[in-house]
Amino acid sequence: MPMGVILLILLEIIIYFGFAERMIIKMGLSKTSLIIFFALMIIGSFIDIPITRDPLITINLGGAIVPIVLAFYLLSKMDEKGELFRAIIATLIAGGAIFALTQIYRFEEGHTLIDTNYLFPIISGVVAYLIGRSRKAAFVAGTLGFLVYDLIHVVRITMGGVPGEADIGGAGAFDSIVIGGILAILLAEILGESRENLFKANQESKEKFNKHKLAHSSVEFAELGHEEKEDRGEENE
């Protein structure tokens, strides 16, 4: 069974028992809708839809079409234009980074330290978090980053004269898409939450300091007023 399918099944179990409720709410999704999306990805991972025969290009239902639908749904739920912009830029940079790496270094099976099915989603997930920052943007970029790389590969086959075939979102790409999305959202949840807590702590410290400073100033002002009254009383005497 593909790693991506195993991870999605585990996620569905975690979501079903309510362990990720807070994260799902912050992403603007419901538990039921996410379970349905993941179920469609699992079922669709076994379905390849042919696009062209020569060269052979197919698109995977669960690894491409369903994630794209979910990503566009999340994009439509983004309140800030900045978040939408970051999600798009992070997606393009993640895909571009993977493509650039394949051009710099020739990956050969059994001769690389980390399998590309894990290396590429790590790159996609990290880039997605660093640029996307929010949970929604990170998840979108982490999921679609590898699809951008797949599309670059398709363009090179169809227009660049590079021999080969492509299965958009299928085969090993499905695992990479799932892992990239999961890694991005975990980084956003863990590191992002820590950053938010640190920011809140700093804000609370500043507020306490300002309140203390204001209270101290009020006391000094009251003492000064009391001293002025005493001085006036002495002068009258």
C-alpha cells in the first residue's frame, strides 16, 4: 500500500476521534468535510484519467484533481489578500525549487542519501511553511508544490521535446503530495503556534509594563499634588 494512502488513513482516524479539531477549525474546515476529501483522495489515487496518448500523459484523480479542489476551496476562504498572495508564491517557489534541484543534481535510485519521494516533499513542506506562514497557505503550497513540478515536467515533454511520459499526481507523486501537505501544516501548527504564543507573551509583558508605568506615574502625580497643597498652606500661614 502506498505511503500516502497509509498516512491519509491514519489522518482520518486522528480526525474522526477529534484529536485535530482545533487545527481543522483554524483552517476553516469541518471534520466531516476533511474526512470526505481524504477518502476521495484515497479512492482517487487508484484512478488515472488519460489526457494524451502520444506522449502518454495522465492525471490522477486522488493525487491531483481532489487536492486542487481542496486547495481552491481553502484559497477562497482566505480573508486577507496577503495570505492569498503568499500561498500562490509559496506554491510556485516550492515547485520551482524541486525542479531546480533535479537540474542541479542527477538523482539515481539507490544512489541518493534520501529517497526523492521523501526529499521533494520535505523541500515543498519547508518552503510552504516559511513563505506561506499561515496554516491555510502552508497546506495549499505544501500540497500543490509538487504538482507544479509535475506540470513543469509535462510542459517539457509536450513543448520542449523531452522524451518520456507523465502521470500528474500519480505514482510516487501522490506520496510526495500527501507528505508535503502534512509536513507544511505540522510546521505551521507547531512552530506557528509557538510564534503566536511568544508574540502574545511579549504583548502581555508590554501591557503589564505600561500599566505599571501608568500606575507609578499616577502615584507620583498625586504625591506631587499633595506636596504643592502643603507648600501653599505653609505660605498662607
